[in-house]
Amino acid sequence: MTLPIGDITVRHLEYFSAAYRAGSISRAAEALFLSQPALSRQIADLERLCGVALLHRQPAGVTPTSAGHALFQHARTVLRLVDASAEVARSVDPAPERVVVGLAPGLDPAWIGDLIRACRAAAPHAELDLVDASSTEHLRRLRDGQLDLAIVHQRPIGELNGVLLRTDPIGVALEPSLTWTFRDSVPLCELDGLRVLIHARGQLMSGHDVIVQAANEVGVHPEWRPASYVENAAACARATGAVVSVQTESTAKRLLPDWHWFPLIEPAVDLESWLVAPRDLRPTVQKTVSAMQNAMRQLQSREP
């Protein structure tokens, strides 16, 4: 007699394996969210298709027959292969996966571009969705699960992990009409009494606080002109009458190309850029983070 082996399904093997492991049809049915009679019918159907008894029914539960034990070993292999099927298909041509990345103001477009290229090479199926906002806003969105990771100017605390990517010297851009004779840098004391454009605290809290605190510590009192801006530094300077703007060099070159930029000294002040992410990361996000870290190490090794 030819048995209809082809009618055995993955579901048959899953149900039988559950009863085998539980040692009880009732407990297995509860775990599978089935009624006990429904599970019993499925196992009986499998035994009919195999042509042998697979379980000994006893008042205290079920124990496998020798045939049941052999089938369980085979079923475990089959079910593992079934579980891996989708992963095998994705590994050949992985589906695009959206990774939402927050970018804070003041990041150098050149090295951000290098990070993006590195991510594309290391995780080609990751689709980067870039979002502009303040560092404070990005940290809030990370905690709320609205971002996968962010590059910000604030050290993360609490449930977020952070890696310091780089530090850039904070300097000042001087309005072209100023006839200062500085060669390489500007001492902070020279800002005393001048109107100085600075990012509003709510937009760039760490950068704002670092420069203001440094000035207070050395007894320098500029006329700070805080403003929230991303692209319109020149317009904000004109509107506030500022003749000096606190910027990193890359931002000053982009937003105030006619102004003269110098690093601040006495004391020197740095702006930190942190790569921040939640502690539990999807594999694609983890690859993106690793790619960014590797790219930054390569960039720093090439810097003089």
C-alpha cells in the first residue's frame, strides 16, 4: 500500500513537535492557542499518514513511541529549514529597510557625505532617511522611538548609547568690514562688548552653553545675540546688528563665505559630535552604526 506521505504538512510537524516537547496534548494545545480536540485530531491525522503510532496516550500525558522519537528528530531539522527559508531569500536580495537618522545643525557636510557613502557600501539595503532638527529634539525623538539613530552635539544620558565621533574647534567669523589684525586665532577676551551672533540655546544647547560659560569664567561680556537658524546666519547677523558670529569653520565657510573665520583661544572651545542610538538595535541599524564608526576612524587617520 502506498501511503499519502505528500499530504504531511509543516503544520502537522509543528503540532506534533509541540506535543512531544510538552509531554501533554492539553499543555501543547494551550501553548498553541488550540482546543485539545483539534490538536488531537491533527496528531491522529499525522499518525494515519505515517501509518504508525507516534505517541503513547496515558492519563498523565503522552510519551513518544520509537517511531515518534525518530520523527521528532526529523521534524526538528525540517522546521529549522522552514524558519531559515525567508532569511535565505533575503540574503540573496535583501528588501530595502528604512533607517531614520537625525542630523543636528553645524555638522560638516563633507564628513557627513563620507559617512553616508560608507553606510551605502556596508549596508546597501539600508535606505537612509535624514531628518534635520536640534540636538535636543533628536534626543527626544530617539527616546520616543521616532529615530533609529542621530548625530548630535550633546552627550547622551540614560537609556541612550553614544559614541563621540569627533570634536571641532569653535571659532568666530568676523564681519568683513572689521579691520582686525589677528593672524591665526582670536582670544575670547577680544569679544568683550561686541555684538555676537550665537545659536539659541534651544537649538544648540551644548554649543551655546560651552561658549557662554567659557566667557563668564574669564570675565568677558559680549552682547550675545541668540538666534535659531540653519541657513540664514547672514540675515540673522544683519537683523541683530552682530559683527561676530560663533561658528565652526565648515559652517562659517558655507553660511558666511565673505566673513573671516578664526578659532577661539584663551580658552579654546570645542564642539562635540556624538553618534547616538537606543541600546537595542535592529541588525540593519547596527550595520549602519558600525559603518559610520569605521568611516570616522578612516577619516581621522587621514587628517593631519
